[in-house]
Amino acid sequence: MNERKDFYIGYIDDVSPATKKFLKRTVLILALVILTTAAIFSLSQQPFANSTFELSNETKISGVYHKSPYPMLRVEVEKGVYKNILLLGFGKFGANMYIDALKAKEGTLINRRLTIEGNLIYYNGKTLLQITNEQKITLEPERSSSKTDLASVVGDFELEGEVVDPKCYFGVMKPGKGKIHRSCASLCIAGGMPPVLVTTDSNNISEYFLLTDLKGQPIHSDILPYIGQPSKLNGTVEKLEDWYVMKIDVSNIEKLNKNSEIY
């Protein structure tokens, strides 16, 4: 006996049992494929950071300028409580070119009060300010009696973590995996932004260390090979109120055989 084949007739609403079975099976398979793909994609993504970069909003901040050794503004957030705001330049550059332009006109700016209008960046207790134009830095007439040489030695430590650029890590990168983001971080640090060591403990609590050379001077090009690479660093740690500073010998950095948790 010949097997009966389905024949579609457009003006009949109903379809044959075989066609119904085929359609149900196809829809089920497609649904499973879509759900599986979505699950794999979501599991492969990092959780979005709650960092903020106020790119479209400019804020005026007043405080005492200092370099330790990277440009900062020490701001009194409440009576007797201070916060050091790390200053950054526009794009992939540090703040020095803007500060130096004002310094050329006014002389030394250390321990002088400045008002700066720029874009705030904040995440996990740290605040940074992007300067977009040297004209948005104002030197206040009054002298400050506030002391900014407040770093205290914590001790010598061996730390494991990753070196990042602060602009992307604290504000722009939410998240940012891969070689492109690592290359971007390298360009930022080469352009004058301070390198920051990010360490994370077993409770997922992170600490941040501004990195300098053994004499406390800025480092940029020498540390580029270690950007976004899990590494072990040795050095002297100082506490500058709400920031840590770590003095290191770049030649002693040890790369670890681990995958990056940040890039």
C-alpha cells in the first residue's frame, strides 16, 4: 500500500496531524536553541559595574592641589573629613598638560586652592575628575593652610593583582574584556594617566594602589608590558588618606600564569 502524503490546501483552515507534529517539533527545537544560546551568552558576560562617568555633565570641585606624585585635589567633604580626587586629562591623556599650562602663568600650584570644572568619575569609594580644558581651572586667591603631605608608611608587601588605567576601570569600562580594552588601557597610561594596581581578596573586596617607582616618582612606559596581566608586585605601601600608594621596582614584577579577571 502506498504511504499517504500530506497535501496543503490554502482555503482549508486545518492541517493534517503529521504537519502539526512537524511544526510542534520544529518550534520546540528552535525554542531550546534560543534559550541555550541566551544562557551561554549571559554566563560568559561579566556583571556590569556600578561605576559612573558623568560625560555629559560638568561639576565644579574646589580643593587643595597636590601631587603624590600624581595630580590630586584634596577636598573637604565634611568637617575634618577629606577626599583626594584623582585628576585626569581628556581622552587618553593625564592632567599634567592642563596643570602645567596654569603653572607656567602662576608659578607653583602645590598647596594652592583650585576650582576645577570637569566630568566626575566614581566607583567603589574612589572619585576622579576629567579635565577637558585648561580654561576650566581657576586659581583661588586665598592661600591654603591645609597640609597635603599626609602619606604614612604602612609597610612592605607582596601583592597579587592587575594593573589598570583608572579612567576606564573606574568609569568607562562596564565591563570591557579582551585585547582591545587592554590596548586602550596601555594607551591611557602611556599618555600620562597613573597606573593603578587592583587587588581582590577572597571576599571579593578590592583595594587600589597608585603605583610609583622606588623614589615615589610617576611610572608610565616601563609598566606597559604588565597592563591587564595578573602579576605579583613587591614594594612599600603608603596610605594617603583614602588612597594607597605603592613604591615598586618594575623590573621585579612577576607575571602569573592566570587569566585576567578584569580584561
